[in-house]
Amino acid sequence: MSIVIAIDGTAASGKGTIAKKLAKRFGFAHLDSGKLYRCVALEVLDAGGDPAQESDALNAVARFRRNAGGFGNPAFLNDKRLLRADVGEAASLVSAFGRVRAELLQFQRDFAAHPPGGPPGAVIDGRDIGTIVCPNAQAKLFVDARPEIRAHRRWLELKAYGDTRDEAAILKEIRERDARDAARAVAPMKPAKDAALLDTSALDIDAAFKAALAIVEKALKVQPKG
């Protein structure tokens, strides 16, 4: 049986970077589940659809299923357009639809049960991994940081990609995204009851990873690879 590490948390909290570093350390496969919803959102936008319309989002999912490789195709998951601010906002909208989440749920569970390439485990990050996707994950983390800290991190990240928005606008978007993700009726963002909480507000990425690694090692009771 595959070992699963579930990393949930808020936007720009550091959960994605922590997840990647944990996967590398343990030799596990990694999936950023947020990119699945961004793929759907980008497809909706490219088709001229409305991400606030469930039918448009479901049509986008159907188009992915018809494409070779589907959602697991690296060409989709590594598309730099997924980092666009409008795609992020649209992803938050499409992810609120229960039927869209149901369509993507099995892909995520299959990834966890049978990690691509045959490694002994998987690290999956998102907002409902420990609560809905993999409730029996052997290790669970919920990563968070103060909104102002997260906004500054996201501003630095986006600035590197040529985004010219100011930090105040990004902070507003983050607060709106937090509220929307936490309030949605289906799979709201919240810590699993058995998840360890990690606040990265005062931590750089090395310190955050060290703290996360200690939590995961204790949960798994195994030594990491390397």
C-alpha cells in the first residue's frame, strides 16, 4: 500500500514548496492538486467560457478526458499559464462546484494509491487532501501564515513573472480566496482533525521544511530516503 502525505493549507503559505521538498526527500511522487483546478479554469478561459458557470467547467473537464494523458499529462500540469492571476481566480470558482470536484477526486485517489513511476508513496498538496481526498493518509499537515505574509510572498513570486499588481491588491485577493474556499458547501478548506498545524509566518522555507519534516517523520516512524 502506498504511503500518503497530505499537505493542505492556504494560498502562498508555502505548502507547495514544502510538499515538493518532502517528495524529493522521501523519494515519493508529488501532485499539486490545485493545478488540476487551474487546468480546468484555463481551459474554460481559453474556450471563452465563464468559470462561474458549472456547465462550462464540466465541459472543460470532459475536454481534458478526451486528450491523451488527461490530467496527468505533464504538458498540462507544467503549463506556465497556470500561474496567471486570472487563472487562479477562475480556479477558485470552478473548484466550488461539487460535480467538478467529484470528476477530479478519482484521479487524485488513483495517484495516491498508485504513484506514477512506482515509488513507495505520494505527497499531495491542496485544500481538501486530508479531509476528503485521502482521509486515511499516514501523515497530514495544514500549513498557514498570516495573510499579509502570504501576500508579500505571492507578490515576490508574481513580480518575477512580470506581474505588475501592487501588494495591496494581492492581499485583497488572498483574503477573498480564503473566505471563498473556507465557505464553499463542498469540501471546504479546513484542517483535518488529525492534521498537524504549521504556521510559517515567521519561518523561511528551510525552517518551514525542517519543521514539516520532523512532523512527517514522527507520523510515519520511518527514515527519509537519503
